[in-house]
Amino acid sequence: MVELIDVMKTYGDPGDPGSVSVLKGITLKVEQGQSIVIVGPSGCGKSTLLNIIGGLDHATSGRVLFEGRDLAGLDDDELARIRSREVGFVFQLHHLLPQCTVIENVLVPTLAGARRGGGPALRERAEGLLTRVGLADRVSHRPGELSGGQRQRVAVARALINKPKLLLADEPTGSLDEDSARSIAELLAELNREEGVALVAVTHSRDLASRIGHVMELSGGVLNERGRP
């Protein structure tokens, strides 16, 4: 589904003494339904890598293929369509709209494009996802009435509303307490299996990574299988 070929990311002009090379020749394949977790310390480039996979950032060199399409060759509208319809994003902060109810927040991604807000079928899917993440009794609540873990569960449901092929999670448990973090990690693993969506998550927590999927490590700008030099 997704293939990165010799991807490099440098901030500043390559060759300039002040430039910073964050990613160094990253090669990675993500198959349909696969679950991969990338670990590494804060500041090592995990979020940058995830943003490049999701088309939110551009590689300095190398290729990023999404179902055979080179993201570098797509215009802004084409990239926006992929991000809206085929990729779901879960961030460390939930980014819910405080004035909207839980179900309205889940339906926000359906407001763009041809679907235009959904109708009964999408509302039924939103309700089903909220039931799946344990929030069936919170659909009319607003974010301020929820715990941190509950808000992150809403964010997960929102990321899945358009039935994406790929789910990207950037430190999804980083702002949560230990019990909530463990619950979200297990939820992501379950949804990966049950929804059939490919999952790529990044985290600095090795314990949580082991609960989600196949673990790789980003260190010094190089991506390796965990445990390899």
C-alpha cells in the first residue's frame, strides 16, 4: 500500500554547514492491514517521517508511493483528497472542536468533498464507531465533559469515519495517564485487525509499542528492526 524508497529529509540547504539531516535513506513498505510501530526518543524525526508518509510534509529526496502513486507528482488538490479519504490521522492532542458534540466531531471529516456531511449512513457509522470505542453513552456530550482518554477515543473514531486504508498515529498516548495510554494502544491494535486498516504509529514508549504491532526503531535518522544495530 505504502512504500518509501531512500527517503531523506534535510532542514536547510543540503550541503550547508548549518543544515540538519533528520531522515537518512529511509526505505519502508506498509502492506494492507499491517501494523507497524516506530519507536525512538523525542526529536529523532518520528513525527517528520509520519507526516511524509501521510502527505503532510515533503521529502527532500527519495520517493513516497501510495498505492503506486508518487506523492511528489500530485498537486495540492490530489494530496488533499488522499488525506481526506484514504488516510486517517490521530495526533498526541485530540484537536476536537469544543463547541461540537462527540458525534459532530466524529463527522467533521465527512463535511469536505462529495459526501458533504453524511446523511443517515454516515451517522450510523459514526454511532457504530463510538460504540466500538466505548462511548455509546457520550454521543451528545462535548469534549469538555470527557476525560483525556475519552477525548482521544473520539479522535480515533473520527480518524476512521471515512473508512481510510491507512491510519497514522503520532504519539497517540503521549498526553495520557498509564491506564488510559494502555487502553488506547489496545484499542488501536483491535481496530487495526477488525477494520482491516493499515496502521503506522510512532511513540517513544517501547512498552506501548509492543502492544500495537511490529516494532521498528528510528535512530540517527536511520530506520531499523528493533534490536538490530
